[in-house]
Amino acid sequence: MNISTFDDLLQAARQQPDAQRLLLVFAGAGLPDDASPEQRAAFAAGHGGELTPVMCVDKTPEEIGTFETLCTEANQFGHDWAIVFVAGMSGKGRRAPSSDDAAPHLQSMVDAVKVGQIRNFIPFNRAGDAVQLG
């Protein structure tokens, strides 16, 4: 299945033979204090910058519902986020991994985003579209 939107990802997760738990790291976009004028101009035009984790959560696809529902919930926490990185964990049969099972993997994911090691995650923008970061 081609995953071009977050809701595509939810559909794919629901179709897996083993129950899934999704790990989500929301990241804000910004510039370092020592950014050059060129970097500031590029950032103002919507390019460049750095991503910093601002919050994270793990949920089953059923707990998420839709991307719109997830955004509504995330926005209640007051963090300005630009990208949500997503990874999945498989359970056994109909039993999804628990939040306790997911906790160390979620922390590893946050740590990976902090240092820019994001190749194992699918990034989605605030519109729910999968994006390429480079």
C-alpha cells in the first residue's frame, strides 16, 4: 500500500494481521540562535531549520481515530508542532503492545529525532501528508 497521508497509514495499520501500536513524536521547527541571514531567509520561505521534539505519545490506530482527531488532541497541549514522526510496533494477534511495552521505543525515537536520525520514521505535516525531509 502506498502511504501518502496519515489516514492511509491508519488504514494500513488496521489491516495488519497483528494489532499495532503507533509511536508518534511531534516536532517543532525553528532556527538556532546563531543562524545566518541566508538560513533565516530560507526558513522564512518555508525551507530549512531544525526539528525539535515537543511531545510524544503512543496509541493504537483505534485510539487515534483520524488524523483530524489526533491534531485536535495534540493542539490542546499548546505546543507548536510542524511535523509528526510515526513508527509502528506489532503485537501478537489481536493484542497490541501496551504503552509500557512502547515506552522505551518511544524514548529511543525521541532521542533519534533530536539527533536527526529520522530515516526509520514516516514524517507527516500538519495537513496529514507524508513529506520527504532532506
